[in-house]
Amino acid sequence: MAAKKSPEELKSIFEKYAAKEGDPDQLSKEELKLLVQAEFPSLLKGPSTLDDLFKELDKNGDGEVSFEEFQVFVKKLSH
């Protein structure tokens, strides 16, 4: 179970990784991988892979994860 993080903490985590390459307001698959490995390592244990996770997060199918998409996902984790 991921530790509960405040919206501000989430935003700063998201921005730290999203700014690594390309669009600073979107996470690429590579950026998401780095973020999850560093901040939410427990997510990659078990049957779901990074590809599954990315597909689930990328609701609009644009190949990037927005902060809104990321937030929905983190909310699910903390329940």
C-alpha cells in the first residue's frame, strides 16, 4: 500500500519526473517507470506490469500520462 501523499506532494513528484524529457506537463512511459520505481515500488510487484499500468493510466490514449490521469490512479491506490 502506497503511503498517503498530499496533493501538493503528488504534484511535486509528478513534476519532478515529467520534466525529465519532452512535455513537462505529461509523463512519458519512461518517466512513469522512473517515478513508480522510485516513489511507488510496491506497484510493480505482482501480475501488473508497467505496460498494464501505463495503459490503465493513459485514459485518452495519447501515449502520455497527464497529472489528472496520474491523480486518479494514486487515489485508487490509497483506498
